Amino acid sequence: MRGGLSGRPRRRLRRRRHTPRKWPSRRGHPPPVLIEAARHAELLVVGSHGHGAFAGMLLEPVSRHCVQHAVCAVLVAR
């Protein structure tokens, strides 16, 4: 086993890598669009990025809005 995968699953992953994906696009201000898109979701994943030591501890306004207003669980990834 190389890299933790046997040959068979690795072939499956290689085949799926080129599967076309279609994601719905929506226009609008990001916070309300994300909240609406996640209305029936179990989890909303948003990113948070800061600049510098102090700013890195603060949530970006979009992330903060999602955490405060989403009806589902929100994961803020750094």
C-alpha cells in the first residue's frame, strides 16, 4: 500500500477526478445568498481569513453573519 490506498480505490479516485461538476451560481450580496442557499442544509462551511496576529482572531464579516443567522450548523475553516 502506497500512500494509504490500495491500487483499486486509487484507480476509482483517478477516474472520478475528471467528472464534470455543476454548481448553481447565484448573484447578490454573499451573506444573504449563503444563508438562503443553506436553508435546507445540515452544515454550512465558510472560510475565515485574517491578516496578522490580531486580525486572524477575528471573523470576517461574511463568516460572522453566517454564524449568527444560519439555521444550520456553521463550520468556519481557517
